Amino acid sequence: MGKEKYRVAILGATGAVGTRMIQQLEQSTIPVGEIRLLASARSAGKTLSFNGKSIVVEEARPESFDGIDLVLASAGGSNSARLLPEAVKRGAVCVDNTSYFRMNDQVPLVVPEVNEKDLAWHHGIIANPNCSTIQMVMALEPVRQKYGLTRVIVSTYQAAGGAGQSAIDELETESQAYLNRDSEKVTPAILPVKGDTHHYQLAFNLLPQIDVFEADGYTHEEWKMIHETKKIMLGDKNSPEIKVTATCVRVPVSVGHGESVWFEVADQQKPTIAQLHQSMAAFPGLVVVDDPASQLYPQPKTAEGRRETFVGRVRPDLETPGAYNLWIVADNLLKGAAWNSVQIAERLVADDLVRVPEGSAALFATE
Amino acid sequence: MGKEKYRVAILGATGAVGTRMIQQLEQSTIPVGEIRLLASARSAGKTLSFNGKSIVVEEARPESFDGIDLVLASAGGSNSARLLPEAVKRGAVCVDNTSYFRMNDQVPLVVPEVNEKDLAWHHGIIANPNCSTIQMVMALEPVRQKYGLTRVIVSTYQAAGGAGQSAIDELETESQAYLNRDSEKVTPAILPVKGDTHHYQLAFNLLPQIDVFEADGYTHEEWKMIHETKKIMLGDKNSPEIKVTATCVRVPVSVGHGESVWFEVADQQKPTIAQLHQSMAAFPGLVVVDDPASQLYPQPKTAEGRRETFVGRVRPDLETPGAYNLWIVADNLLKGAAWNSVQIAERLVADDLVRVPEGSAALFATE
């Protein structure tokens, strides 16, 4: 039996995702008894509103989690690494939007429509997948369930908002300078990757780098799409069952990721487009927008502010039977981050899983 | 033996491609004796400059081609359909940037670095391929020549400029309105396709439609990438030798197309990335920009105004031996249109092919 009211902390409450976590929590089915808004020392003292009530943002410290039942975290990997073990130690269940714990075998990586079952074995931390991965598995899971999936090749069109509010601000500042024919007056400092050496203009441009480069020539974002997809769909981050490869590109859009996906099904009975539409339309949280004759297809502009994932342009590869192309769009800050996290918290509450199993804290203890 | 001087007409001289054809012709090796700038009645009377000399734009009529040796055309398919047969009848060799004649078996479809040999059998009209196709075959032809090519899966990131200057203007107007939080004050009228029913905002958005939809769910742009690639590389627009599939997306960039390409080679000796780099770097007109450690990769911003095609992010598909991903960028208005057309004209002059073979006019005669 669940609690009557839950005491919730939001870590990173002032960011692009954090502010949306507050909104999504306001609109959720979770009975919130107390809310604690946490951020860095720099943001402490700011006032935000929750259900019409003003809340002062506090600096996040280990003690901030005393008496807390649920934590929603989106304050960067290093803060999650440092603070979430402290929260677990204090008995709080954490939903973490950073990449820090995603590949940890003791941490479920969950998109509720796809693998809610993995919540059952959590040890106090549940990871929210990468935004690009979430919307892709949302569109492909109904295909996998019904027809099997053998191979995925994805090219992403990712909005600046995936890199935070400062990246959106940078894109808009650069865009205004470009329109004023003053681009040289703006010096990019955030994109493509805040901590990397070089920064480039995204306005009216394309940057084929999201996150840092790995030694094999892939970016870490591409690496995430490959391994997170396998962990979510197959429960094994290195499973060879579905081959996945990815190219991730930042585009001059503020909010809303697009993805062009080519995939191959296992089933010898190659599904028709109508059959694929039917499986997708029946999948919770997935909306089929696919009517070429009426020029209807998903767009970031129409997906912004929505919790659903939108799929369209579904069509067969004309030369490879059993292979298909499609186009996916979702609000990367909602289904890709804040909503998926709050949705996980909703399921934890509904399934009475807001409790830290004994011995969990030791799993994440830092030396 | 070629002529000492060539009399050249540019059809569609006032457009985004036409103005660049003038610039590229000024910088070309072609000895231009006379230049005639042609456009619609609406643009007639405007003054443009060629090599510092003012030229008044004339309305294009059949008689405009009297005494002309070479025509560069970029005034839309219907104008090419109507006027180029008249030019051929009058002895002028035409390089056509529209799609109207591209699939005609009597018309070579040429990217000089790839299939200059096809110029030899022209009948007065040579077609310039679609912009997206040109930069893709530029990057893949050195791979095909050395290792064979069995399959190509491409997702494009196409700039507004591919739809003409009015589309660039629309994108900029929409972008300013978006930055002013006034998007609802602008009504899109050009993109995604000027003549289609619905128009959508491209600013800070993505439109997965370029050109009209075919009955099979593909856009005509995607159809072009499939069949033009086969005609250019293999001499047969329906060849099954290389499987090609495409997803074409318009992005909020003014000039410079990006392409994410996955491809598979035939060779059992899978090439290394260093070997692929070597083949590409040796290919004329292709520049390898590929140093992840230094964050170097092609971008539209740095490709704008350049004649070359830029390729980077070359890396193996980690789960499919013999398959690779890469990223291509070119100035769609130069290598994708004006420069490739002028380059074809340069080769025609160099190879002494600026003459219409007897009987050619009948091939294109309209009823």
C-alpha cells in the first residue's frame, strides 16, 4: 500500500528540464505532500512556484534529502554521482535524468510504455534514458513486439534545448545576429558541447557533434543511442539481437527532436504499412501522424509542449523487403526528459515501489 | 577544335541559382564572347552585371536563343520543357538544372567528377542532377570505384535555398517573427513546396517533405535521390546493383545541405577508415574534413560559397562489417546547382562538345 502523500525533491529545479519537471509534477497523479526545490549555490535563493505556492530554491546538499520519499534529478552527471547515493542512503527513491547511472547493471533504464517491468528490481535509483533514445524506442517497440526487430539505422535532428536553456539562449542570440548580418559579433561558448574545446555557431547551421567524441569516432550521444536502446528493449546493453547504429546532428531548432529511422523486421511475413500503423496507433503514448496526401507528418513545432511521441512517413524500403523508413518527433524536454521522469515516478507510486530495498545504499557508496 | 569565343545564354538569370551561374561563369575557364540574360516577363528589364558590364535581362522567348552556343537553364521545369527544345533546334547546347529532362534516356545526367564520359553522347541537352544527389555521389563515387557499393541509406538536412531565394526570404522573415515572439503574424506561403496545398513554418522547425508526395509515400525528392544516383553512377536509373533509399528533410538553414549516409561496400576486404579517407582525398572536388579529436567536421556555414563537397565523420558500423556511416556537406547552390552546371559547360568546351548532333531537335520536339 502506498503513502497518502509523497515528499518530493527536484534536483536541478531551475534548469530547462527542472522547470518542466515542476510543471509535469503539478499535472501528475502523484499526491505531493511536500516539495523541495534544489539547485547549485548559484541558483539558491531564487523563487519558483509549485501549485501556486512560492518555493525558495535551496542549495543541494546531502542533508537536503532528509525526510524525502522521491527525488527527480536533472542537474548534470557529476551532481547525480555525488548526491543521489546520499539520497538513497536517506531512504529516497531517485529518478535520474543524467547519463551517470544509465549503464549501471543495478539501475533500471526505463521508458514506462516499453519496460515498466524493470521498475520492480530497482535499488533506489532509476535512470531516465537519453532524449533521442526515448522517442526512438517509443516508435519501434510496437514494431518489435509484433514483428521483431533486427536492425536500426538512425539519423537524428536534435534541438538546442537538449543541451539546456543556455544552448537555446545561444541559438536565439546567434539567430538575431545572423538576421542583422552581424554573426561575427557573437562568439559561441556553449554548443556543440559546453565542456569541449571548440564552439561553433548553430544558427542557420548544422553541427554533427552531440556530446564528446569516443575513440572509435562515434560521439558519446551516438554511443548512448546504441547501448541504451539495447538495455531498454532487450535488458542487455550489449545484446547483438538488434543491430543499432546512429548519427547525431544538432539542428537550429529550440525544442523538439526529429529522427529519420531505417529499420528491418525479423518476421518473414513482412507487415504492410497499414499493419505497422495499427500496431503503432495502439501503443500508449505514441501518435501516428501520417497522411502524405494531406501533407500531414510530425513536426517539432506541433510536438512542442506535448507528452506524446509522434511518428509518420512510414514507408517500405522499395528495394529491401522487410525494411522500412519512418520519421519520429517528440518534445525532447518532456517525453525526452521531464515527463518521462515524472511518468516513472507516477508508476513507482502506482506500483507501490517508492521504497529503497535494504542494502541498496552500499551498491552506490562512493569511496 | 573548339571556338574562340562562346555565346552564352542564362535562362532564369535573376534567381538564386541564376545569379550564381553568372558568378561561376565569370570565374570559369570558358571564353565568353556574348552573354544573354533571360528570365520571365516579370523580371525582364532588370539590370545585372557580367564581368563588370551591365546587362539588361530580357524576357525568354524561342528567338532569344538565335545565335547562342550554350544555354545554362534554371527557371523551373515547365520553362525548360517549353524553351530548351527551341534552343536545341537553333543549335544551342543546353545544360539544364531543372528535373524535367533528367530521366530522359536521350539526356546525360552528369556530375563531371563521376561521369564526364556521358557528355560524349549528348543530343543537345545535358541535365544537372538534383542538389542532394550531386553531393552524395561525389562522396560515394571514390568508394564505389575502389571497393564497390551495394547499398546506400541517406537522410538529408536540406537548406531552404534549394527551394529558391523566396524560400530563404521566407525562412528569414519567419525567424525574425519567432525571435520577436510574433510567429502567428507570419503566414508561410512557399515552403515546404510552393505549389502544394499546405505551407508550414520552417524557422526553428523541421519539415520532412521536399517536393510533392508520390503514391508510394516517398516524396519526389527522395525518388530523385534513388533514381538519379543509379543513372549517374551506373548509367541505368533502375539498376538493382546499388540499393538506395532516402529520407529528405528541410532544415532551417539558408544555404548548405547536410547528409547522413550509411553505406555498404561489396569488397570482402573491408576497407579501413584510413583507406576510405585516402580514396576520398584523392578524388577531385572532394575534401575530407574528419578529425574528431580536433572537433573538425563539415558544416554548412563553412561550406557556403565553396565549390567543393566536404565529407567527414567517416566511421565503421560497429555491428555490420563492411558498412560505414559518414556526413556530407556542400553548398547546394554551387556544387548542387550553379557550379556543377558551369563545370559541365567547361568540360563541354574543353572536350569540343559544344555542338548539337544532327537529328537531335526531333528527339525533344513537342507536339
